[in-house]
Amino acid sequence: MRARHARDNPLSRLGEGQGEGDQAIGLLPPYDTETFDVTIGALSLSLLRVKDLERWVDREALLRDDTEEPPYWAHLWTGALTLTRYLEARVDCREMTVLDLGCGLGLTGIIAARKGGQVVFADKEPAALAFAAANARRNACRDWETRSLDFTRDVLDQQFMLILGAEILYDRPTFPQLVTFLRQHLAPHGRALLADAKRTNTAEFYTLLENAGLQWRQEEIAEREGTLPLPVSLVTVYTPEDPYQGKSAW
């Protein structure tokens, strides 16, 4: 199936026509871009990212709380790598409807698409959707589209067998809305896979899942971030109707 692109996201069209050798410098304003290679299991990928990301983070202004939030979506978080490695090694995505929620650069959705999933890249940031679209094209993804989505207020017109969320548990006031979104958009016997690096206290999120009738299980993955250890919880969220009770039976 031909890739489709969200009509309400004009930035997603800026990367169209990029070839494999196109360095795409300046094609995704206001950011200069660069390419980098990443290997996930048996898959070798080439991605566009924001060049010199650090210059977009004004630390003093952040402390004063008088600036717009930096493009955190553009950072390749440790939890995203944890989730993509699990996805590549253990999840059969063939003909599965997949939502890459808070897609950022699109890495997790690209893995799902390369493994045969029908992927929706969703983010509230237009620039993130632009990068995800450009990266999906660069890596020969076939069945995908982008959607502008704020899970705290938007509802999609479909449900998904697999919802992916790499380090989206960072804003505690949004936990109730995220739980509601998952409950509404998980298909019967569907699951969500979340990478939680516990950059904030996420205990309330799991209580809210249980209160909403969702169940969950987690696997602790020992990662490192720079020179420091960083345990990442890989969390499977599922409905009580799941015959496998969230265990690995993809």
C-alpha cells in the first residue's frame, strides 16, 4: 500500500522526494539536519535528525520558565532504543495495525513497518511528523501514514493491535488522559508496549491503568546512559480479555 500523509500537517510534505544519498540539509525548517546510522538487530537504518540539538536547549531560560519547550521529540532516548530492540527481536508485526504514539524521529514505528505492520506515526509536534515521514521514506517503509495527535484531547477513528510509546511517561498531569486514550484505542486482544525510564515518578500511572480495567506486566532492562546505569521498564499493557495475559505470544 502506498504511504499516506496527514493533510493537516504541511511540514510532512517537505521531505518528499528525498533519495538515499540526499543529506537533506535545511529541508526541514527551522532545523538543519544530519544523517546517522543505527543498527537494530538485523536491521540497518539511516535516519535524519536535528543537527546540533544542544543549541536548541537554552538551559538558563528553562530554569526561568520563559521559553518554549525544547524539541525533546528530536532526541533519541535510551528507552526508544530499548523498545525498538525488543520489537525487532520478539514481535511479529505482519498485518498488525500499529500506532507509534509520540513518534519523535519515528524509529519505533519504522521497525514495526519494516516488519510488516500498518503504522500510524502520531505526534502533536508538526516537526516530529515531518522527520518521521522523511525517515519512513528513507528506510523503505511501505504501509504508513502520519497523524497530528494530542492524546490529552484527541480521539482517533480506529483501534490498534499494537500501541508503541517510547518514554512518553514524563508529564504526570497527563497520566489520566493517556490511560483513557489507551483504553479507547486498544483493539480487542491488542496491547501497548511502553518504555518507562522513570524520569519522573510513574507509580500513579500504573494505579490508573488498573482502575481503568487494564492490566500490565513489566520487564526490567539494564541499560546505560553515558557512563551511568539506567534501568528501563518495558511495560506491556493489555485488556483482561487477552488470552495470553500479556505474555510473549505475538
